Amino acid sequence: MNNNMTAAEIRKAFLDFFKSKGHQIVPSAPLLVKNDPTLLFINSGMAPFKDFFLGIGKPSSPRIADTQKCLRVSGKHNDLEEVGVDTYHHTLFEMLGNWSFGDPTDPTAGYFKTEAIAWSWELLTEVLKLDKDRLYVTIFEGNEAENIPKDTEAYNEWKKVIAEDRILLGNKKDNFWEMGEMGPCGPCTEIHVDCRSDEERNTIDGKTLVNNDHPQVIEIWNNVFIQFNRKKDGSLEILPAKHVDTGMGFERLVRVIQGKSSNYDTDVFSGTIAATEKLVNKKYDGSDRKEAIAFRVLADHIRAVAFTIADGQLPSNTGAGYVIRRILRRAVRYYFTYLDRKEPLLHLLATILAKQFEEIFPELQQQIDFVSRVILEEENSFLKTLENGLKRLDNIIKDSEKTIEGKAAFELLDTYGFPIDLTNLIASEKGYAVDEAGFEEELKKQKERSRAATELNVDDWITLQDGKSVFVGYDTLETKSKVLKYRKIKAKGKEQFQVVLDKTPFYAESGGQVGDIGQISINNISFEITDTKKENDLIVHFTNEIPENLTGEVWAQVDKITRKKTTIHHSATHLLHAALQQVLGKHVAQKGSLNNDEYLRFDFSHFAKMTDEEIEKVEAIVNEKIRQNIPVVIKEMPKEEAVKLGAMALFGEKYGDVVRVVVMDEKYSIELCG
């Protein structure tokens, strides 16, 4: 199968092929997830399109193709400690996908199993020239217990292009896709490729190795056919609009086409590995030795760290920022311990990466100075921590009999980022053992603590009437309305309700501004709204109690004083952004903000700590603008027109075709407001 196409050519061939089949090619969504409490990062190709599968919102085209940056670090999909040890796990990866969003009113706009199956075969065998006799496909065998039939439709489509003995039946675990315990789901068909030598293929039949964790017989493409909706009680209903959702791991595809036995031997990673070889003055041999693992860890981890920072997530001690910090620190530990490099290295690799992906993911190259400086600062601070950790470990060893306690080993991981293998290594060099069972116990306790903190239990929506949720809160703070639907939720052990109205003056948390609070009255019964959030384009009102009867006219009223104070802080962020650009330079970009009724917080990108003098200058400019009492002018216009006007857009924000433009003195601040 050894084909001399480069990774960039393979990616282009995929996108060009689907463009020729009437697909709109869209850019990758940023890795950070907005308005979805269940995800920290985009972890699959379908995540950015979730709304469309749920029937909320409309895609820009019924047929879309893309390559999506994805990040998987924890949970069922991945475990950070495996990455680099084998040759095919990654933290960040690209997922090639083609999508059809069904529309019951226009059946010809999208497509379903016939086209999806024919096109995947055409692309793999005719365009990318994979050997047909190395390919196998699986289809869903059905499940009697859950009353789901066998996918005979897919079976019949495959029979047109591949021998029947190569169409294998797959169980629910492998061949039935579900978004979660509830929601859209459906059967899938996978394409597997056998990369073993001819000699091995003659000895053992490839079909016996499909879905059996063989490192050379691997799934390459999954076509999901979303045709059901699963309700809370487990029953399935047929969806009025059927969708196609496909995913093909780019790194794996390149490995197969280039005839390599490891993803790290392809040109997706070889540039980074060659640069690392020069920097540490050692050779990568592709083996299982710790030194070779370190090369793979660096080549993988720098991608996750650099792209996520470019997409707006800075390393920190909580949430998504903590995940990035952990990945970065694992990479530092590997070069410190196994490549004998004691000074920062990752920031140098980021520059190589930015050039490599400039065409397809330009956002990294556009911010490379900033991204490199953030990585460098993190590396420096962790290298200091590592030194302190080594001192701490020396003290622990002095205080131990012959075994390091599990609690102490866990403290080294939690406080200093020492994984158990590093503690083991240093301990064994000094003739000590580590109580690994005790360590595992402490780790389990921590995992349970974090799981309990994020557990969310959600009931089915109870729909009273159909309709769209419209926001009217720019023009009024109170309105008549009706309840469309409601449900009960339980988070962190506390029970609450979510209510969706057909018209609402309540602003849902976004663009850094917190959600409105206030009151809703139905049939002369009032109840407090404690928060308003967006979930998959629905405006959801949170309340601790609801009356028994939610039919009838609703009077929805926002707390005016809280909204006014919050709005003032939101306006101030626009003034502050412009002042920072004036004082520090045009590279300053907003990376997040929080505006509530008490204060504002503004996160921005800059490569150094601000001096007292710079802070005073910024304060003086903002205060002067406030004193000038400039009117805040808000206009709605097409996005193109706004950008021509000089409006600042933030990377990673979703803007519609028509945007709100906030102008505070045309010479000072013009911004698109998400």
C-alpha cells in the first residue's frame, strides 16, 4: 500500500472529493466548547454539529465536510499515560468527516446509506488507492433485547461493492452509536484495513482479527446513520430527519496510505521528531525504550498544547486549563528525565508545528509569538517545580523505612506532577519500593471526588408546545410569554428545574456576561429565576421550584438593577480592550472575560507581565473615555460589512451572518459582540 502521497495531499484529496459531491467545506471549530456543559473540549468530529442532530438550529448547508481538531485526554476515550507508549494513541488528532443533515421538507438536500457507503468505497479504493483485498466492513447485527433490527439496508449497499464474506456482523458496542444515555442514535458501519504482511495474511484470515485489538488490523472509517432518538425510559423513536455522521482518523489514514507501522513514522510527526533529535542531540529509534517514548510524547503533546492555547485556553489550575497544564508537564517530565534536557524545549517545537499546519489551521501561525511565550513561561515554572519535587522525594526517602507510602507517592503526583513511574524509577535507583496499591487507592479517591463534582442527572424534556425560543432582552426587560418545555435536573446533589419560554427578556450567559436573574409569574404564582444559560441554542431558565401547572400566560421579568450593573461592566470590557491595544500593542486579543453585577474580569494575551506604569496608563485612558460619556451605539449589519468598518472579531466566537456591532467612538472602539 506504500503510496507516496504526503499527509497534506491526503487531507486535500479527502476534502476535494467531498466538495465534488456537493459538500460545503467548513473550517475546524476551535477546540474549546461553548454552551455545552457535558464537554470540556471538542472530542469528536460531530461535536460542533450536535445542535443540528438535536434538531436545534440549521446548518449552513445540508452537506458538509471538514477536518476537525479533536482532543481526548481522559474518560473512556483515552488515558494520558498511554500516549507515546504505543504508536497509535494521541491527545490531539484530526478527524476527517462528511455530514448529511436530513431535512424532512427537502429529502433531496441530504443523503443516507446508499451514497455514504458508495462514496466511502470510491474514495478509499479509487482516489486513495487502498488494496480492496485488505478491506473489511462491519454492519450492525441488531439487538433483540432492545428491539433494534439488523441493518439490512447497509448490508445490501455493501454487497454491491464487496464480497459478502467480507461484510461482518458487529454487536451493539462496536456498531451502534449513541450520543449519550438519551438523544440521537443509530447503527454504524465501519471500514477496517489489514496492514499485515502478505505472509501473515496467508496464515491467519484477516476477518478473524477485525475488532480484536490487533495493532495492524484497524478500523479506518466509521459511518454513523442517525435514525433514532432514545428517550429517558430507553425506548427508541424514529427521527423525522435522518442524518449521516462519519469520522476517519487522519493520522491513522496517513499511516495506512504511507505504509508505515506507526503513526509517528509518517510526515504528520516526522518533522517534529527530527527537530527534537537536533535539539537533544539523540536519535529516535522507534523502539519501546523510555528514550523513544519521550520522542513520541513530545511530538504528540506539543500539538495538543499549542493548538489549544491558540484556540484561547491558557494553562491554569482548573477545568480545561488544568488538562493543558497536565499534558505540558508530562512532556517536560519526559524530556527532563529521559532525554536529559534541563532547559525549555517545547516552545521551540511550537514554531515548527505552526509552519507545518499554516494552510489548514492558520490560527496557530497567526499567534505563534504569543503561544510560544505562554509555553515557555509554563516550562520554566514547571522545571522549577520538578527540582523542588526531587528535593521533596529525597526527604520522603529519608523518612521511609524501605517503602514509600502510597499517600506520599500521590502527593508527589498531585503537587509536583511526578507520575508513579517516575517515583518508582528514582526510588528503585536508591533501593526503595513504592506502595503502589496505596497510591492507586488515593488516585481512585481523587477521581471519585472529581466525578461527583461534575455529575449531572437530567430528565426528559416535557414539551407543552412546539416553537422557537426568541430572545427579546435587548429591547425590553419584561414580556408576556408561554412555557414551551421544562425538565428536572440534578447537579452536585441539588435538584433544580429548567424552563424554556417562547419569548424571553432573560440574557443567557455568553460573551463573558453572566445570565440574568429575575422572576417568572404563571397564573398569579411567582417563582425566582436564579440563572439563565444557553444549551445547544436553547435559552434555559434555572429555578429551584415550579408550580404544578405551567400552562397559561407567563409574565417574565428580569431583575433590572442587576442587569444594569452587569451591562455597565460589559461595556467597560470594550473600553478596556481598546485601551490595552493602545498601550501594549495591536497583538493584544481578548481570551475570555467575566461581567457580573459586582466586577469585571478581562483575560487577554500578552507576552509579559504588565508594568505598574502600563496599568496606570490603561486606567487613565478608560477613565477618560467614561468621563466623556460617549454614547454606546449598537448596530446590526452583515458580518462582512462590520469587518470592513474595522470591527474587531474574536477568534473562536461563533458569529452569525448578521452581527451586533458595538461602537464607542468610531476612532476608539468598534467590536463585534458575540
